[in-house]
Amino acid sequence: MATLLYDVARYFTTLNATNPIRTNFGAAFTFGTNVFVGVVPATPTNCVTILPYGGRPPDTRTKKAQYPSLQIRVRMSSYQKGYKVTQAIINSMHLNDKVCASIRGIAYAIQSQPVFLEYDEEEQPIFLANMDFNLIQYTVS
């Protein structure tokens, strides 16, 4: 699972300037600055956090596949901007096999639109994009 988390973080940090996620976000992504894995930092306001949350049971008999799920949290300075960034994440990652750089697999969006979670302590909106993955012939090491 850790490999997948960092593959998704790498996906964000390697987006080109014309990618809709990056253009809606308004800046390049940098790991540890505005892209985080496993922790939701107090700052900065505009950031993306990648968190694991389970998934379906693995197929250990035939395909040797795993089906983990990740939640991508987007915190932005405005509701409209947060919604647009999260929608771009859903659109760009769904059915994308380039998200998993070091694992053979594909990403699936669980919902077609962003989910509003809450306003944080600083009144910044937080949106969610829930993603399932189909990792082929993957074993935990």
C-alpha cells in the first residue's frame, strides 16, 4: 500500500502545466509542501492529502491482484476552487493506468463528483475524491 500512496503522490508532482488538476490548483505540486501522504497538515491552506482506507479483499487464487482504496483530500481557499480541483482529480485519474508508476494497475473513481467533507478550523473547505485501484499481480513486500 505504501508504494501505491507514493505513486499517487508522484503522479501529482509530475503533472505538466496544462493538466486540468494543476491549472485548477493554480501551482505546481511538490511533495511535502502541498502534497502529503498519510497526514493532513495544519498548513498550507491549498493542499492535497492522500490517505489509505481499505478496499476489497485481495484475489490470492487466480490473478494475485489487490484492490486497495485511497481517499484524496483537497483543501483550498474557496469552495468553488476546491470543487474544481477535486473534479479535475476525479476526471484525470478515473481509468488511468499511468497513476501507478511502479505497480501494474488502474485507478477507478468511486463517485463522479467531489464530496464535500467539512470546513476545517480555519474555515477552509475540504473535498474528497475516493478512488479504487486494481493492482495486478501485486504482493505486499
